[in-house]
Amino acid sequence: MPEVEFWEGKGLEFRDWRGLASKKFIEIFSKTFLIPLEDTDNHFELEVNHINMERYIKMVATGDFHDDLDLVTEIHTPSGEVSAKAPQMDLHFFDPSQVILQTTRYHTPRSRSKPWKPILKELQFDKLQIPLPIPHPVVIAVLIYNRDHDQNPIVYEDVYCQRILRATKEVSAQAE
């Protein structure tokens, strides 16, 4: 493959090394990897305190170099955005029949060791209706209309609106 075709295949100009590096970073990481940091972003810097080229020259001089680049292959990992999982709540918190908090101190009758203290009475809470009451579809339609058209809403308390809603509910009840 000629070099010109390679660059055209990548959709880049001839020998656009910066563009090729950017494409590789986007493939490996994501597009957000190329967004430069600002002064207000958290970051750290690496600094070289001294340069010791002698060690690197020895390493190059004693290195065992051979031509085995034909065995080297690129490894592509799937790119993707970093995502965080949304917080979840246990659905049992919304179950009206589920006991979440005990309302009495003791479950079994015991002798009173401190008779001067007041007697703890069991508290009764109102339970929600099961199933929960759902408004009629016509009422829901009026609420959605008012949400979307806040400039000219339908007045729900209007006498004529109440008559229309009542008539619509009666017609749907008779049709069933």
C-alpha cells in the first residue's frame, strides 16, 4: 500500500501526524480525552529534575536490536465513554404494606421494671389505599395540556370544565 493511499484511507492529509495521533487517542480513549485542561481543573505535572543521558546511551549501545516488526500487531480496545451508574433506592420503601420502622419498643409483654415511666403505646399510622387511586384519563389529559400550554391553560375549577369532565367520565363508564 502506497503511503498516499494510507493517509487517504484514514481521511487525513498527507503526513498529518497530529491528526493520526488524535484519531488513535479517540479510538483508544474517547473524544473527551482531547479536551485540554484549564487552569481551574485538577491536574498534576511531571518534572525532570536532572537529565542523565549517559544511562540511556549505555542502554542503546548494549541493546539487542533485531527486525521483528512484522510480528507486532496493533491491539484495539473498544472505545466508550465513562459512565457512572445512577443511584438506586430499594423499592420496598414505597410499599405501603411493608413495615420499615417498628412503632413499639417491645414486641412481647414484659413486667415493668420502672413503673414510674409512662407506658409506651403502640402507634397506628394511616395506611395507603391499595391500589393507589389514579385520576381519570380526562383529568390527566387536562393536566398535561396545562403543563404544555401555560400561556392559555384550561381552568380546572371552572363550572363548564367540571361539567365536561363529569359528562366524559359518565360516557366512558356507560360504554364499559
